[in-house]
Amino acid sequence: EQAKLGVFDHFMIKEINEQKFTIKRAIEHDPHLINNITEMINNAFGVFLIGCGTSYYSCVSASYLFSKVAKKHVNVILASEFRNYENFLTPKTLVIAVSQSGETADVLDAIKFAKKHYCKIVSIVNVMGSTLTRISDLVILMNSGPEICVLSTKSHTSQLAILTLLAYSCADRLNDGKLLIQKVCDNIDNIIHDNVEKLKHLANRLKDSRSVFLIGRDLAYPSALEGALKIKEVSYIHAEGFAGGELKHGTIALIDEAVPVVIFCTDMTRDLIISNAMEVKARGAYTIGIGSRNNEAFNYFIQVPDFGDANPITMIIPVQILAYYLALQRGSDPDRPRNLAKSVTVK
């Protein structure tokens, strides 16, 4: 039943709309499992978060949360580059692998490499019975149901929900984490409904762009990275996400009247990111703000409630929708983008 389109034209938009359910299911786990993983994280001598693509960006978000909420340092490594950290792997090391399919070749290669050094392995995965689940010490399932579209949408937000929960659990605040994510779930329908027509209009405005830049600070920075990936994957427009503070370190040379810039604006980073927005607007960029409050620095604005530590979940949803409508405007199939596969099983 979950693998049928129903009233939707494509699986991508169907799966975007499912997120109010899938995020909630992602955090409905046996407390004993959460406690066991929490103990593994707190007792480890060295924690590595690894993933590829979207899953890697989930890990970047999580590293900020573990630092902020749990006061804990974790390393974030692209799975394909994990071998470079061989000298830091011991039997006391914990490796947390994040993968939708559980069959990603680079992730499996990294885990097999870690196991040679007797590291403990925890996997966050959507597919029970996948190779990753079979070679891990503990598994926490995303519970997203089948994700048919090649692009990750609901699996990304489920990953973020689980990683947020683990960060809160490591700080002995598991219930606070659950309540925060539940508030997010309660607002997803409104985020989609209130913005879908505006995002259709915006897609029409941006459909002929050669490049799109996305910027954010703190927890909004990984959202900029993931948002750029979504736009690239499905619309084939060149998109680049980067930290707002990096704007003046080279990339601002590319800003002119033909370049749209999406600005992820959180309450915590408002003053600094608005300054970045003003810099690009002064050079002719078409500025699109995503956040809780509009500002004169934005030519166009998409309103999303500010949920603090859960902002990476809510702020990415408008860009998922924008990417979907950009694909339609440009005549692309959003469910089957060219050159891509749902599970990357080659190195």
C-alpha cells in the first residue's frame, strides 16, 4: 500500500507529504535500545559518524547537536574517505553508519574496515535485513517505509530525528528530545500547505537559472548542503551550499544579477546571516529567505517556524518541495533523475 502513488503524481511529492508520519515513527523505539546505544556513545573512546550524500549531511547536523546538546565531540567522515583515519581506530572506537538502503558500497567498505580494527558498529538504516544490518552490533531502524523516489526526502528527516534523539539521550534529556520532534511533526502539514503555492511560483521564477547558491550558519549550514544536493539531483541546475561565513572567502566573486541565493535564517544566527544576505543582494542577487521572520534583505520569503535544535528537519522541507517543482518546470522526472540509482552499490 505504501508503494502506491494514491492521489499523488510522483513518489517524490508523496514521500515529502509522508514526513509527518515517518518522523514520528523514527523516534518510536524501545527505550532499552536507545539506552544501549547511548551507553555505547558515552563510553566510547572516539565516535565516528559516517555516511554518503544525504546521509553524510545528516551526520554533519548531528555533530553540531552532539556538541551543543550533549557536550560531546564526534567525528564526521565521508564513508569513502574513512580509511584515512585508520590510526585512530581501536576496540574502544564506536562507528555509527547512516544509510537509507544499508547496501551502499562505500559505507559497507568503511564498516568492514572498522571491524578489522575491532570497532563497535551501530547502524541507522531503513531496510531490515540489508547487509549493513547484518554486520552491525546494534541497529536502529528509520521506520520510513519504502522510499521509491531515487532522492532521499523522508529518510533524511528520519535520520535527523533519530540522531537528534540520540544527542538528547546522551545528555539525559530523552523526553525533551521526543517532545521537540513531536512538535515538529505537528507542524509539518502547515509548513507544506502554507508554502506549496509560493514554492511553485518560486520554481517558475528560478527554472532558467544556471546556478543557485544556498547559505546557512550553524545548524542551517548542513541544510544548505542538503538543499543544494536536492536541487542538483532532480532539476540539474548547478547548486552549491556553503556556510554563510565562507561567502566572502571567494564565492562572492560569482554573485551577480543572474544568481539566486537561498538563505536559511534561524533565530540564533539571524544577525550574521542577514548581513550575508545584504552582501549578495547589494551585488544584484535574487535573495530567497527561509525562516521564521521576513526581512528587507529578502526578495522572496518562505516562512517556517523556528524549532531550535530541530531546525534541520523543518528547514529542508521547503527546499525538497522547491526541487520537486523545479524538476517539473524543467521537464524532468522527479522520481528517476538521470545517472542516479537509489542504492549506490559500486565504489
